[in-house]
Amino acid sequence: MHVWKVTKRSKEDNKVTKQSKFFYFIPYSLWLLFFVAAPLLLIFYQSFFTVGGQFTLTNYQTFFESGTYLRMTLNSVWYAFVITILTLLISYPTAYLLNKTKHKQLWLLLIILPTWINLLLKAYAFIGIFSINGSVNDFLMFIGIGRQQILFTDVSFLLVATYIEIPFMILPIFNALEKLNPSYERASRDLGANSIETFRRVIFPLTLNGVKSGVQAVFIPSLSLFMLTRLIGGNRVITLGTAIEQHFLVTQDWGMGSTIGVVLIVAMLLIMLLTGEKKKKVRVHK
């Protein structure tokens, strides 16, 4: 009798849990429907229309046959790749050293803190820093080099983009390093491996998922940068994000802008598939 009551109570608890999960799933589903799926479908739908509203496939034909759009695509991929590599080279050692410090959570908060500041404010701050009369050129004058044109160059664009993206690379790598069992590193040292071999064969492979997450968080947004290309790069850096902005706000060719957006979304999905975590199927032998 007692076992029957316990079984009945457990079934009722499971039923209540399923109902509560379904209740919480409703707003999440509505959010995805109206703010993710619907905009994507609208962009895909709009890509098949001309400026005059006629249905056409010319937008996709123009994109893949025009050398201009292909160069923009290559530029976007190249700049995103360089930004990701620079960010990774800075972020991994920083996250590793940060994980060894005493007050690591406090230092991590200080690194994440700049992400709370509006991107536009940070861009204008760097305009003042890199301008002819800015602090960087004042320092160059002080050491005798003279004032240089730093703003509106590829170097300034890459530096600012790397600075902005660094926290998004550090955080997943830091989490992966924090979850790493310290006994693996000690075992590697006990087996005679030096610091470089320990990092190459133990630490880095075990934190590779954190690196992949960081690459996703940096590479994908870097593909569609347009504000920094205008304010810091001075429109010398042309990417797909810049082209989308021009088509929607300047030429009013929403069809072509949507076509570029569709191509950009497909490229982002490919990056997510390439850098996604691959789950290995475990076979149980009976």
C-alpha cells in the first residue's frame, strides 16, 4: 500500500513538472518565433524582389557573378579571421594567467566590465585616441617619431575590433580552464613533460571546446561589422556588413541587402557547424 502511494505521488510530481516546463516553454517559443524565425523568413522572402517589387532571382545571380560582392565576402572573411587570431593570441594567455591568480573572479569582472559600455561610445573614444591630435600621436611626438596617420587605417580598425572582442574570447576559455582538473597537469609533470609539452598535449586539447566557443563568439560578429568600418576604418574597410547598411539605408535596394544578409547567415551557420562541439557516441558492449 505504501509503495503504491509513493508511486502515485511520483507520477503526480512528474506530471506537475512537465506542465511547468511546458508553461515556461511558451514565452521562449514565442520569442524565437517573432524575434528570430520571423525576421529570418522576412529577409529570405525580401531577397527575391527588386526595388520595384517584382519577383526575381537576379539578386543572387548578381551577388555570385559580380566580382565586387565576392571581394567583399573575401574581405569580410579575411578581417574576421585576423581579428579572431589576434583575439585568441591575446585571450588564451590572459585567461590562463587569470585562472592562476588569487582573486580571479574580480579580475574577470574587470575584463568583462567594458562590454557594458555602448559600442558607439567606445568607437568615439578611440577616434580621440588615434586622431592626429590624440594621445597616441602625442606620445609619438614625445619619443621623437612624429605624428602619424593612425585613424582610418586597417591597423586602427583591427586594433579596435580586437579590443572590443577580447572579453567574448576570454570568458569561454576561462570557463574551460576553470573546469580543467588540476591533477591532469600534475600527472603530466610527474611523467616528465615540460611546460610546453604539458600545454600542447594536455591543457590545450582539454580546453579546445572553450576555444571553439570563443571563435564562434568572435568570428561570427566580426563578419558583419559595419559601425567600426565607418567610424574607425573611414570606409576604407569594406565588408558585407557595410554593403548591407548601404543597400538598406542609402540605395534603398532592400532586395540586394537581404540577399547579402542571407549569404551572411549561411556563412555564420557554416562556421557554427565547423566549430561546434562534436559529441561522440559511446557504444556499450554487453
